[in-house]
Amino acid sequence: EARVVLVSACLLGEACRYDGKSKGSDKVMRALEGKEVVPVCPETGAGLGIPRPAVELKGGAGAEVLEGRARAAEVESGRDRTEAFRRGAELALAAARRFGAEVALLKERSPSCGTQGTHVDGVVVRGQGVTAALLARSGLTVVSDEDL
Ligand code: SF4
């Protein structure tokens, strides 16, 4: 049983999503009862605003972005956001290490936080967001709100 859990801040009720909303739920709060919670929002942590233009991954999912074979870009303008997405992932990993979190509970399908599905080239595909991919390859167990 994990004692310390890294959690997508929007799942805790923080209105930090691109659309200025949150995704808090009783289900999440119940699942975290008795745990130490480390909230992170990789995108706002990397300096992206609230609200902000929606971003999708281009050419591959999070693992490919980390390897430089895909990128993150705003859906409407095409503006490249790869560096911010990578930086946000690094911030999340640093928080996990600092507080000893071995499990991350993340928001499904986000281009940063998605654990099993994420937005690539206009569709939802199997694959992880950039942060989920970095956490997973760094040894954390990543689960999503939809696994609860
Ligand atoms: Fe932030 Fe992740 Fe939630 Fe998006 S899904 S608002 S990046 S915590």
C-alpha cells in the first residue's frame, strides 16, 4: 500500500485545467483517504496559464516526446509546447522523489497526465502523456482516475 501518492492537482479540485475547470471527485478523495498527497500540475508548473490553449501530442505519445521523436503543440495555433511539457514532467518527477511518492494517480487522457490514453494527432490513442511516461520510466506506478 502506497503511503505517499503524487496526484494530478485537477483531480483534487484545483481549477488548473486548460479550460479553467477542475476534475475533482468524491471517488478520488475516498481513494486517497489516509494517504499523504503530493499535488502536481505539470502544465501550470511549467508556466502555462489558466485557461490556456488546448495542446495535443504530434507524431507520437509521451514516450516518443521524451525521446525527441514527437512533440507537443497547441491544437489551434500549432505553437510548439514541447519544452514546457518536458519541463512539467521533470517538475513532477522531482516532486515525487522529494516526497518519496512511488505511486502517481493521474488524470486520464491528458497530454501530460494520461496513463493509458492520450491525444495524438487529433485522436485519443493508447499511450501515455509526457509526465506519465517520465514517471513510469522512472519507476513509479502510474494509475488514473478511471482505474479507481
Ligand atoms: Fe494539470 Fe495534469 Fe490536470 Fe492537466 S491533467 S490540469 S496537466 S494536473
